[in-house]
Amino acid sequence: MYAQQMFPRQVNGAIVHHRWEVDVDTALQVQSWSGKLRERLRREVDEMAQHFPRWLLTVSVERERVVCKRCGGMLVFDRGLRCVLCETPMARRQLPDAARLAWFGLMPPIGIDGLTRIRDRLIGRPPEQHVVGQRPDIGHYLLVPALAIYPADFPGYPVRVAYLPGFSKIPGIPREGPSHTYHMLSNGFMCLFAAGEWKRDMTCRSVLQQRAYAHVIKFLNYGNGKRNAFAIVT
């Protein structure tokens, strides 16, 4: 059995957690990968289920998620490829040619009480799909949404991780665009690897834990006025 995923849905006024087993075979077909990558994809799914259990395997074109044509819900690999809300199936031929497998979810919480320049505005008006909350151990925190996308030639090339457009609306965060200063590529993608750094055995989970999460923390520090944030190892 492959790892299960979960999504909350409203049914008759109550929240019901829909669960499904990830359909790895259909995911392979969407990515046009051969069966030789089945065990690698299973490892990817199992690791994400363990370390990022609320992230969902879906489909995107660059950082635009492909959604259900009927209701606009996100597509997931549940007995084929289908809408997580209305369960309408979608065939591979209905997807754009550039569609790729992608994980969508929220990064782990980042405490923001120390970000005195931007904290109050973040709490008062977080960007779309960003979540601000509070708990005793870290105070106010921010959850940043991101997409992690598999290239067609994975694992020869690295997983690509992108911020959603709302991230650049956080006070102090620059407008989107390539930058050596804050390690960004075009279209909201993080620059996470120098030439030769990517290794074929790296997984999406390791990229998110070891590189992307640190990038988010550094960028928030940069937005708070720490202009050398990306020059310091954290």
C-alpha cells in the first residue's frame, strides 16, 4: 500500500476528512516516466507522507496548479487523477503538455514575533493563502505556501520550489525577479543549488527541509531589514 493523503471537505455542514491512497501508477503516466522510476516515486511519496503529511501530490504548469474544470478544486492522485472536492476524474490527455507532478502545501511554522518591522502587518493582513497563527511555544507564526515541482528529467535535475505570488506582497519583500542578492530565479522560483550541488539521491523532502525552508527564513529576515541574511548560514 502506498502512503495515504488527507483533505478536509464540508459535507452537510460538517467537516469530513477525505482520505485516499496515492495512485503512483497514474502519477508516473502523468509525468511520462517509465516504470523504472516507480520505486523512486514511491520513496518520494512515503517520505513526504512522513515529514510533510498535509502536502498533496498534484499537477502544475510552472507554479500554476492545474485545477478541476468543473469546480476549480485541486487535482490529486486518488484512483486516477481526480478533483479533491467533487471527485470529477481528469484524463492525461486533458492536461496541458507542460503539466508536471508537484507537491503543494504550507512550510513548517516560522516564528515572526522577532520580525518587528513586518510582524504587525503580517498579523493584520497576511497574503492570500498564507496563514498566521499563535501558539505558546513560538508565539505568532507564519505558514508560507509553496509548490515543489518535479522536472521531466528528474532525478537528473533538481526539484524546483516556488513561492506563490502573494509572498512578494509581504512588507519588505522585493518584487519578483531574478536576484543574486536573495537567491531567486524568475517567476517566483528559489535558487537552491549551485552548479554541481544536486545529487540524484536527493528527494523532494530533503530539498524542502534542508534548503527551501531555510530560504523562507532568510527571505523573511531580509524583508525585516537584515540585508545580509542570505550571506549567513542559518
